Amino acid sequence: MSVRQCVFLVGGLGTRLGDIARDTPKPMLPVSGRPFIEHLLAKAALNGFDRALLLAGHRAEVVKRHIEATNLDARLGMEIAVSVEPEPMGTGGALSHAHDLLEDAFLLLNGDTWFDFDWRALADREGYAGMMALRMVEPADRYETVALDGDRVVDIRARDPSLSKGLINGGVCRLAKAAVPRTDRAFSLEAELLPALCRDGALGGRVFEGAFVDIGLPASLAAAERILASA
């Protein structure tokens, strides 16, 4: 089944960025001349996806207003929809709230992370309810890490401040809609859904290379500026 939809998590508060994200959702912060989310949407279009769903929360009106004012859907040749959570629901709750807008299989992406590989290569991998794009990073102290047996994820490990190197979830994951519970409660994909899929043997992973950066810290925001200026 060909995956056509990319779903972006754009509702984070950006607390570690301080004042620069107080009134602006992280994915709307300017990076290399345009909002960060535009770089992600442009890459999605380049990789052959023609439908996008933005899961908004914090300052959702900023996201919606920008999409409408810039005719971004027409410029990229994509259908772009925005789902707004009624209250903070966590990454899992935001996804569940948009359940009726999800296609049978879709690519789920962090709206504050740039991982430069061919997303289509992950989207076309079937066989698991979830398939994560993994990246080897040094140091790995900021991230949960994963262990693989072949292409199956067998363990998701807590952050370790002393870890110098490890495989991490790169913020891009192919998911089956059937794996997403229908619920009104707040929950975390990272803390609940992905570990549950792992325990059931239903979570795969594939290692990719390519430029990787998240914009959760001022230093990494500056790194994203450098990376995307040359992308």
C-alpha cells in the first residue's frame, strides 16, 4: 500500500527555548528564511507525499493563519489539514483526537526535527504496525535509545546521561491507523504506544544516515539554521 499522508506533531510548548518560543510554536520558528515546518512540508512533497495533517495545540492559530495566508498547499501541491487538540493531550492524545483524519497507513513526524533521508524508503516498509527511522548519534545522552534484532525493535531504553553513542528514534515513524487507540485521554506516543508495540513484537526499525537535528535547544536551533541553509 502506497503511503500518501504525512502527519506532523506541531503542538509542543518549546519550554527549553525560553522566550523565543513563548508566542510561537516551535515548528513555526524561522529557520533559514522560512518557518521550520515549511522545510518539512517541502521535503514531504519532494519525497512524493501529497497529503499532510498538522496536529496543533500551543498557539494553533499561528499555524492555521500561516497556512491560509501563504497558500502553502497550492505552492507545494499538497492537501494540508490542521487538527487542533481541545486541550493539551500529549503526542498520543493529539494523534488519537485526529483519528478520523488518519489514512490507513501514514508517516508520523516530529514537527521540530529535521532528518534528511528519503522518507519514501521508510513509508514503503510494511510488516510492522510501526516502523521507526533510527539514527546513530554521538553523544546520545539527550535521547532514549533502542536495541534492534534484525529489523525488529526489542528494547527502548531510558535516557542515560553517560551514554556516548546510541541508536535513537529519529522522529519519523510509519504507523498503521489500526495501531492508534481511540481515546479522549492524554497520553504519550513515546512513553506508551511505541513501548506497547515493542512488547508485542510489532515495532520495527531501520537505520538511516543523513543530516539530523532537532530544534528543542537554542544551540540545536542554530545548528538547524546552518544545515538547512545548505540543504
